[in-house]
Amino acid sequence: MMSSSSAGLFLPKEEMMAHKISDKCVSCGACAAQCPVEAISQGSNTYVIDADKCIDCGACKETCPNEAIEQG
Ligand code: SF4
Ligand code: SF4
């Protein structure tokens, strides 16, 4: 394992579960525009969150009009 010192891991452990986009996603793109670390991109059927980039800020979850984003 590499050192995690450069990854910005400042959140408590229980909050370090990357957000996920379910198949309720209608690919509107609203969440991607809100993500501060550009962790969200368009996938084949839904948008997808890159778990390695996601810092669990929750912005996408609050933005999604379809409740397609879940934590963990
Ligand atoms: S929780 Fe925050 S960092 Fe993670 S994908 Fe959503 S907007 Fe981006
Ligand atoms: S805001 Fe919700 S419905 Fe829109 S692309 Fe993101 S996850 Fe999909």
C-alpha cells in the first residue's frame, strides 16, 4: 500500500464510503456539475462515481432529482 498522506483523507472512517449511483439514474448530468473533484462521469447506462476520487462531500446526492445516489 502506498502512503495515504497525499490523498486528502481527512474524514472519519465511517464516512469514507464512496457514494454510488444506482440504476435510477437518468443521466441528467446534474450531479457531475456539482462534484468538486470531478469524480462523476457518464457511463454506458448511468453516470458513475470514481470511488478513488470521491471525497464523500454529499453534493451529488443532494443535487440528484431522482434519488439515484446513495452513500456506501
Ligand atoms: S460525494 Fe462529493 S466528491 Fe463524491 S461524487 Fe458526490 S459530489 Fe463528488
Ligand atoms: S443527478 Fe442523479 S439522475 Fe442526474 S446524472 Fe446524476 S445520478 Fe443520474
